[in-house]
Amino acid sequence: MRNREYHIEIHSISRFIIAMIMILCSTLFLINKYTPRIENRFISIVQFLAIFMTSFYLAYLVGKAKAKVIFTEEAFVHFWERKFLFSWEKDLNIPWNTIDNYVFQEDRTFDSFIINLKTKQRYKLNRLNILPIKDDFQKLIKDFPRLSNEYRKGTVVENDTSLISKGESLYASKSFKWIFYFMSVVFLILVLTKIFNPESTTRWASLEIIGCALLFYGLMIKGLNKNN
């Protein structure tokens, strides 16, 4: 089979979050310390949004890398076209017969494509999903389930009938479901406490954020159960 090539933008979750916090907090500190206080509420909100968006963009640049993924007859190959800042990762060559399963995991901010190996190691690509990025990530997700087994046929020993299958997403695991149920109970207790005790220090805005997060993950669990 001919080689298939994919050019992908990859994002480091840890680098993005650390950079976002450092840039946002340091910028707000400097502005509060060295600039006159703005009394106009509307201008203050606009200023904060501008700082937030600038911090987000700079963190996005810090946490961004680019890679070229190639399907060859022998292996799944990963070449770095642009590495993460302060990173020394090497190119990867993963033989098809060492791959156990794959997982595509959607989230609110980052999607992940994971290849689990028979050696209990894993290969993972994280992708920021709230920006319109033009690359081959979605094409890779679409092609891998079918093409991986076609390429694998040429590398397996005789009578090996096992296939590269779809693995279990984090949201489908029992541990995640128990955490979700526990957080739902805690959320319900907080809401009832706020209703019956208006003087509670818990803010409705915080409850709304938690509620939206629980709703999102609840829909993810429901969707996975429906597909299964």
C-alpha cells in the first residue's frame, strides 16, 4: 500500500494551562499596580476581555506544535515539524503489530486521539477544539480505524487474527462514572443549601459553571452508552 501522510497541529494541555495562568495573572498584577484604576464598569470589562484574549492567544502559541504523521507498510510514523517550546521529544516509529487499540476522546476544550500499545505505553495527540484550525486531524481520525488494519495485515505473523480495535474512552470507564455521580450529589447538596440558606457563601455563578460542566459530561456519558 502507498504511504498516507497527515499534517497536524498538536497542543500541550499542561503548557497551555501553565502559560495561560502565568500570563494572565502577571498581566493583571502589573495593570493593577502600575496603571490608574478605571471606574467605568463597561471599560473595565472590555479591558479584562482584551487581556484574557491576548493571554489565551499567547498561551496557545506556547502550547502549539506541528507534526507529520505517515502510514507506511511497516509502521505508524510521527515526525516533528515544529516541537513544543523547551521540548526535546524524538520522532516516533510505531510498528503496526505493536498497536492494541485506539481511542478518540472529545472534551469541552481539547480532543484527544490515543493509540494504546501492547507494551502498555500509549501515543497521544491533543487538539484544541475551540479554534478553527485547518489541518488533517479530522482526516486522521476518520482514516485510522479502517486503514490501520489494512496496513497491519502485512506485518502480522501467520494465523494472527487479532485486529486494532476501538478502545474505551475515559468517559465510558466505571471510575469516571462514579466520580460523575459523586460530583452530581455534591452539586445537588450545594444547590439545596443555597436555596434554603440564602446567606451561604456559595455563589450562584459558581453553581452555574459546575452545573454546565456536569451537564456536558453527563451528555458525553449518555452518548457513549447509546453508541455502545
